[in-house]
Amino acid sequence: MLLDLKKINQVPLGYYEYIREKHEKTQIVLHHTAGNSSGVNTIRHWNNDKRGRIATCVCISGKGSSKNSYDGEIVQAFSSKYWAYHLGLKSDVFRSFELPYKPLDKTSIGIEICNWGSLEKRGDKFYNYVNREVPLDQVCELDEPYKGRKYYHAYTDAQIESVRQLLVYWNKVYNIPLDYIEKNMWDLSKDALSGKPGVYTHNSYRKDKSDISPQPKIIKMLSEL
């Protein structure tokens, strides 16, 4: 299925929350919010926080109690032509690879997946980092721990399909390659930091991040593009 642009929910950020400059786009970076299920609420929060111009151009809602957005809905904050800070780049990481610092926020497109991230198991129940219980059908158990955690909030089938549609669309618009290169996705990546075109995760740029997590369903989708 192809992306239906008419179904994208437009929830614009204020002009002071992103930068209306056009730059060539060469990378797509997958994030998760470590927050609740609503992309609408996420963008509204960005509009009202005091962090400055930190955002991604789209946010993908998930399962949950939110009444203003549905599972898999793509919510757009600003055009992918523009940019905001979403990587939190560190100069020492570039130096560790003997690379010059590059302002990659400008040339990358960020996708936020509404997801709580890692979970803690207590007895037969699972809890997120704000101590809310996550239903068992929303828990993904990895074969091996990732960043010290084995349990993660599962990306939904609808979210994964929306990510797929966005990747295919931006491949056509910006000619960004979609090859799945495992070593570039789940740890610091010299290719990502050097600005090599492709699809990456926040892990590719920051050793202290765990978004997105290497869940089998999303890996399968990425590897089949």
C-alpha cells in the first residue's frame, strides 16, 4: 500500500519550534518518543515546552486510551523540507571515529514512533519508566537483551506499516536509499555520522539511546524494503 497524503493529520508546530530552511535530505532517522500513544498530544507538547527547536517532522500514534488519534496515524508537525533538532549530536562521538562534526539534523528527516521504550518485568506484569503498567499484548521480548534490557514496548503493526509507507515515499521524493544494514542501525555508525545517505536509528548517532529497539517485526519490514 502506498502512502495516502490526504490521511496525514496536520498538527502544525509554531514557526519558533522548527527552522524553515530547506536543505538537501540524505538520511532518515527512526526514533521513539518514550511517551504515550498520541502523536497529536506529542506535537502539542512540543509546542508548549521550553526545550527550543527540538522535534521531528512526523509522529506516529499507537495503541492506547487516546481519543484524538488512532493506531498508526501519521501526524505531521512540519514539512520534511524543513528541519529541527532531533539527534542531540555530541562532538566527542565524531572525534571517536576521527570525523569532523557535521550538522546532520539539517539533512536528516526524523520519524517519532509513539512508544514507551524499555519495560521492567515485575512478577507477571510489565511497567514503563513512569511506573505505568503496559498490557501483555503490547510487550516485545527480545531473544537477547539490547542496551541491557530484554523487554520493550512493542511497535504495533499499524505503526510499522506507516513507517514503511513513509520510507518508500521519501525514497521517491529525496532518493534516500532504503538498504537495511544491520551494523548501522543498532550501534554507533561511522556511516551515519559521516552523513552517508540511508536509513538509521537514534542509536546510530548516540551511544546513550535505545530508540528504536531491534524488534523482529520492524527489522523484517526494514530488511524487505
